[in-house]
Amino acid sequence: MVNDPTTIADYREAPGDPAEHVVPVVSGGRIGTCTWRGDSGGPVYTIIDSGPAQGYITAKGIISGGSKAGSGICTQYFTDIRLAAKAFGGDIKKRKIT
């Protein structure tokens, strides 16, 4: 679930370190296992559950970071893949789940 499509994420290596601002990222919520260190660069995708594209899976973005690892309701930040497609060209392919 997307909470904010254009937000700023602040990352710190350790408490008291200067913040690194990452702009723009999409802020989304998810239930289950939260993002862990090392997940950055991983895929974010969605399964379309209605309409003519129902049953297709499509890329949404690239993981940037998130709330502290654990479980429950987590915040996850990702870069929208459409920004990369706009900058470098190309199409975002959808595939039917079989």
C-alpha cells in the first residue's frame, strides 16, 4: 500500500551520524517481515487483482530502505521504477502469473 508517492527518506549509519537524504522515494506500508539491511536494490512488485490486467505481476520499484527490521506493519521506501524507465527508456513488462 502506497502512503506517499513523493517523500524524503533520511538514513543514518548510526545514531548521531549525519543524515543522508534520499529524494524522491515512495513510502509504502506492508504487513509481514520488514526490510532488513542488505535488501536495498531488491525488487518491489505488485500483483494486479482486478480489471483487464488481473493476474499479471508488474515491477513497481527498487528497495531503498525501511523501518527497523521485525514483523508487523512496516514502512518501506522504494524508488519508483518509472523514474528509471523515463531516464533510460524502455518499457516495464508485465507477466501473467500461471
